[in-house]
Amino acid sequence: MADSLDLGIPAAQGVAYRVLARKYRPQTFSELIGQEAMVRTLGNAIRRDRLAHAFLMTGVRGVGKTSTARLIAKALNCIGADGTGGPTIDPCGVCEPCRAIAEGRHIDVIEIDAASNNGVDNVREMTEAVRYAAVSARYKMYIIDEVHMMSKPAFNALLKTLEEPPAHVKFLLATTEVDKVPVTVLSRCQRFDLRRIPAEMLAGHFAHVCRVEGVEADPEALMLIARAAEGSARDGLSILDQAIAHAGMEGAEDGGGVRPEAVRQMLGLSDRGAVRALLAAVLAGDAPGALAVMRQQYNNGTDPQGVLRTLLETVHGVTLAKVGTPDDAALALEERQARSEWAAAIGFSQLHRLWQLLLRGHDEVARAALPIEAAEMALLRVIHAASLPDPGELARQIVSGAPTAAPQAPAAPAPAPRVPEPVAAAKPALPDSFGALVARLEEGHIACAERLKIAGRLVRYAPPALVLSGSRPWSVEALRDLSDALKAATGTAWQVSLDDAPGEPSLREAEKTAEDGARLAAWDHPLVQAARAAFPDTELEDFPGRRQA
């Protein structure tokens, strides 16, 4: 019955359906995908009889931390099919300890959920039970999942036992947030960092699952699922489970199977073909066409932020193609051809500018109250910037004296050409005041401009030198970022330093003082005084203390 269920044959009546993430949980180390380095280390340790007393598995969700802990428990307690075997990296899976551990019923393999058993009393119960030998297994195994959820007193109560447990006890800890585990605990464990599973490996695993389940699946659809899983096998299998159910409902229309279009619709992903058309419209400066594609994707249920994210992925892929990185074999042929053509036609400066503008738009859409409108405005900004001349080309035109405007049609014989005088590369004039400098920064470096407005108390302004008061905190990184932003905004390297002098009020403080002065002047105006006389309880807004005596 178990074999027929694994092959995808409908379960008998009364047998509960098991989701794919549980059904295809690895039962041997060879089935644990993407963690070859850890498996090699464990195998060598078992063969050389150099087993640690405590192991810590860490990594993102769904990469196999708890599964690895169970596999270690099976490997150390396996007795072989004939009952005479010892610890092995390849547990037989048929002996009583292997089957009991796989089914979660072994009395000597205790799994503890630290999220709900995180108190010091729970740890005391465990440390009391540690003293007793295993009932039937070679080792008594304690698997503590989400160990970072334990309280500080609980960790302290566990330390001594974790460092010097009895010879018959092994601890297996698993966590997704290793930075929350005390260093005193980490130092007592052999740590394994389980890495994210590559998308290509996940797609291959999903293809194997589909073959066993008897489900037809398009490779592009499986790659979409693998990328959406973000390195997590469990997340990917959950999405695949949903996609198979969706394919079953849509079978009459698409012939059955997991198809890319259905997966995109299910996940709210933008269509790759539409994204290519969108990027082509942006590069061509076709604002109406780009907005039409974006609005169509939005009407189809795609998140505007997801469209910009896919645009960013495409620009990144084009840049990689331009530097000669091998093509991603998992991409569709049309996608690879389009990226190669764009890589040949677009310069690095334009690609970098596209990336920065799209990245800024992506962040704006994430915070916007009107996401689709913010996405459209971001696209229009990209299109406008794409039509501007390249700064390097503009500088070369200035140096060579080439005209930047379209030539006029000659109405009369043109005069003899005059040899232009050499023109030096002109840099934009530096702002003549601190306020003008901040205004220049606001054109493309809003964060630095806002910090200068709020915390920048000017001591001396002598371009390209800027001295600020140290009365407000400025980190080394903040000063470096400010210098970089000033250089990018003005084309000149600036020297930014701090001084102990108090400095002038910040621009924000000066604005506030000016606003207060204007309010007070209005308060003392003759007409307002007459109104105050008629209404004695009148108060000036934001100045509740200013009341007619």
C-alpha cells in the first residue's frame, strides 16, 4: 500500500493524503540534496569514530535541518538488516531502529519543540532523564528544533549537560536564527551550516517527484517554482503540490500537467514575454507602449513590484551576458536570445543607469500607497533618463567642439568653416552656498540631503571643502557616503570633516525658526490684534502659549 501511494496511485478510502513535502522527506543521506559537504564530513566522522556529542544544524527554512537530525539519529543507531551492524553513513532503513525513527515512534529518539518547551523547568526534566541509559538504541538522541526560542535561563540550565553529557547521549540542535543562540552553546556543538539549495538542483528534484507522481510538468514551470522557493525544498514542494492541484482543475483547457502560464498566474509572477516587451518599450522610449504593458500585467493580477523585480533580473542577466557569463540553460531560448541581443546593443553605462533607476523604483513601489501608479511613474522616469545623452559622450562633444543641436538647413552658401579653439572639459560650477549644495544633492541623493538638512551644522563652507560641527553624531560611514554623494552630484571630490565648534543652526532648524517668526509676525498684525480683542481665547496654531492676555 505504501509503494502504491508513493507512485501517485490514489490512496485507498480512509487513508489520509500526505503532502509532497512530507511524502518526499529524505530517508537517506543520498536523498538529501544540496548538502554534499556536510554529508562528507559526517561520513568521515562516523568511519573514523570521531563523533561529536552535540551537533547544531542551521540554515534557512526548508533546507533539511530537522531531516538531517533524524538521519544522524538513524545513522548512529542503525544495526543493519541482520542486526549486527554499527554506525554508518548509509543506514539500512529496514532494521527496527531505522523504521521506528523514520516513523517518529522510537522511544530513545526524543524530539523537542523549543518554541513551546522553552522554559527552565522543561530543560531540568530533560537533564534529569539524560542520566538514564537508552532503552533499546545505541544512543539516546535529543533533537531540539528551533533551539533559538529557548529562554536565557533554559540555555544556562542546558550548558553543563550539553558540554559533558553521558556517553550514551547525543544532542542534535536545529535553528533558523543562529545569531540568537548564545555563544556558550555554539562553542559546545559541532556546527553545520546548511546552504540554500540551487534553483537548478531544486528543479531537477521536482522533475523526479513529478515522474514518480505520474504528473507531466514543463521544465520552465518547474524552474519558476524552484526560483519562487528561494532555496527551500519544503517551500518548493508545497508550491508544486498546489501547482499539481491547479493543473488537475485546468486539465480540460491545457491538456493537463504543470504549465508555466498556470504557475505564473498562481504565484502572481509577471510573464517573461511581457517583461521583454516592456523592457524593449522602455529602451525605445515608447512611454504609451510601456504603460500599456504594465497596466495589462496589473490587470492580470501581477504585483507591480513583481514586474519591476523581473525587470531588474532581466537587466542583471543582460549585464552578465555582456561580460561574457555563460547563458543560464534553464532559461527559455527566446529569453537567452533577447539578452544576447541587448548585451550587444547596450553599453555598460546605460545598463548601470537602468539598474539604479529600476532599483529606486522598486523600493518606491514597496512603500507606495498607490503601487501601480508608483510603478508607472518609475517607468516614465526610466524612459526619460534613457533619452538623455550619455554623460561621457556629452563630455567628448564638449571637448571636440561638436554641435549638440540639430544643424539648420542652409539658405545661403555656408561660410568657410572656422577651426574651433580647443575647449577644456568644463565641470559644473560648484554651488555657491551650503543651501545650494543641499539642493543639488536632492536631485539624486535624497537620503544624504535629508541628513545634511537635519544634522548638518555648518562650520565652514569653502568648496570643495565642507566642515561640519561634531555636536551632532556623524559616523565614519556616513561621512564617506556623504563624500561619495557630493562627488557624484558635483563631479568634484570633496573633503568633508568635523570640527568641535557648535556651527550654524541646521537648515531644518533655520526653516523652523523662519516659520515661527512668520507666525509670530502674523500674530502681532493689527488685523489679528483686533480679532484677538474680539475673541480673547484665541490661540495661535502650534503656539498654544500665545494667548491674548
